[in-house]
Amino acid sequence: MSTHDTPGAVLPAPPLPAYGSGSLAEVVPSILAGLGQPGYEDTLGIGELSAACLFLVDGLGWEPLRRGVREAPFLTESARGGRSITTAFPSTTVTSFATIGTGLPPGRHGLVGYSLALAGYERPINVLRWTVSGADMRGEVVPEEFQPEPTLYERAASHGLRVAALGDPEHARSGLTRATLRGAEFLPVYSPGDVAAVADELLGDGRRLVNAYYPGLDITGHLRGAASEAWSLEMGHVDRIAADLADRLPPGGALIVTGDHGMLDVREDQKIDLSRRPELLEGVRAIAGEPRARYVHTQPGAESDVLAAWRETLGDRMWVVSRKEAIAAGWFGPGVADRVRPRIGDVIAAAREPVAVVQRDTESLMSVLIGNHGSLTSEEQLVPLIVVRA
């Protein structure tokens, strides 16, 4: 693939996820190998474990920890002995959850974005909420069928390993949980302190793997900005949870800290509103994805014209490629299943600069967010892999 083949495209090829060697897909298999489970390789070098707590912090990128966060001394210090790994593409919660939960790249598990245009539906499905225009789609788009690959937790359970997943009570039977966490026992947690206390109780009660999830950093970054004081202070709360989890590990256990994506800020004057750019909508059937990782589905026969228009307008700020080019280059892993291909736009626009393609008329909340993610920049794609041993 080359982004130089069409006039208007001026960016070099993007850095791609390290599928198979250093991505989120290798995290749980490496932990399971460390726990002595058969059939897994410790690709990330986590080492032998008696028990493990995987702490997934929504919105925690590597770059802030690499630079140092004053309000997070425990994680900043621990990061000095850690490393970065990559998300999948796109760098968004839906895709990362599925990648972690299945150990597969997006081209296999199929949760290839925040929102996806599906045949037979006028509006894209919001995969994070499993809704179309606010309507619950779990009955029509059955999560276990939409993502049919076995999860790592199902496979572990078949070998007798007890796995628990901690999260918001509202997520217990969500479509995303059913698609990515099935096989784990989902237990609700209600506060930062509750995360550490429940994880401690579970590990002490014989669970050898606990997945603990915390969403507060992502929410703060979206609404206040990843460069805001609020974000830094929220990092202090994340730091305390991580330190509390580490303090309560059983002998031989380890805390593994990672994130589902990083984040960067996009100012209002850096947002491109499609409602004011008719040249970007000519020949377009549907827009999906999210502001920094857009899927553009075209009318029959219009793909080349749409690709040229998006490259001409955005090619100096976004990697604009066809679906065929992205698949060939490995954006979604070494292969893409036939059932997954239609979920990817005919044209993909992934931001390199601090820009975002918004739809203020149909995505009012997303359009006003300050912190954004989804693309292939280091701020979004690199996440920490921190291992703290008891």
C-alpha cells in the first residue's frame, strides 16, 4: 500500500499495531502462559505467576507515563521498568476489549470500531452500547453471533481456571461484555476503593486471574481534555487504585497494568464538520467509526471518487486509504474474515494531525468532546505494559 498514489495524499504510511509480538492481543495469552495454562506462549515475557490481576485503565496511554505524571508517582515509577505495547486498529475501547478478550486481531474478532454500518440498518450500530439510534439491539444483533470466536476466558474455564471480571454493574449483561468477556464471572464494583477490595477478596478466594476495569480516566479526558488539570488529578485516583491492588497481591502474584488506548486533545477549530462539507458526502451511503477513525461506506460505483475527494481534502492531515489498501497493509491484522470485511468502510480516514471528522447533526455529544482517540498516532496507539510483582 502507498498513500502517494493519488493526488492530495502526502502522508507517509502510518505506524501499525504490533500484532503477534507486542499488542493487546498478546496480554492475556502471556498471563495465561505465566499461570501455567497449556497452549499459550508468554510473548510479552511476563514470567511465571501464582495469580494475576490485570488492571485495564480506560484511556491510559503510554506517552504521559513515559513523560511522567506528578500526580501518579506509583505508576510513573513502575513505568520505568515497563514498556509500551500497541492497541489494535482502531485504538478504541470496543476493539481493544475484543482484542484483549479473544487474543485475536480485529480482522478475526470483527469488532472493528466504535460504530459500524450493517446491512439492513439505516443508522450504524453503536457497538459500545449495542444500540441503533438508542434502541437495544441485543435481540437482533446477537453478541455471541456477531463475535463468534471463543474468548480466552471460555478457553481458560474449560481447563478449570477461575477468571473474574470487575466492572460497572450496568455492563454485566451488555452486548460488549457478552461478546468479549464471556467465560469470566462478571462481578460489579462501585467505586475506586471497591475495585481493589473486591480484587483482593477474589484472589484470596482462589481466583487466579482477575480483570479489573476502571473508566474514570477516559471519561475525564473526553470531557475535560487529556492535557487538563482534571485529567492529571484523575490519574492520581488511578495511581491509588493501582498501588492498592499491588499491595494486596498474594505471594507470587503480579499486577499487570495496561490501557485500551491513549488520547489527545482536538480543539473546536480543528474539527471538520461533515454537515458543512458536502464534497465529502457526495457518493457516500453511510459514515461510521469515530471522529479520528472514520469508515466511509460508498454508493455502488462511487468508491474511487469518494476516495479521491477525501484524499484531496484531508490527505495532508489524515491517512486516507481504501479498504483493500488497509487490509493489504495489515491495519486489522494478518487477515480479515469474510464476515468482517463489510463492517469496514470502503474508504478509511485515520487522523495523523490533531483533527477530527465530526457529524454535529447526528453525533452531538461526540462532536463536542475535547479528548479523542481511534487513530494510529503514538499518543493513541501506545499503551503501557507494567508488571508489578508481589
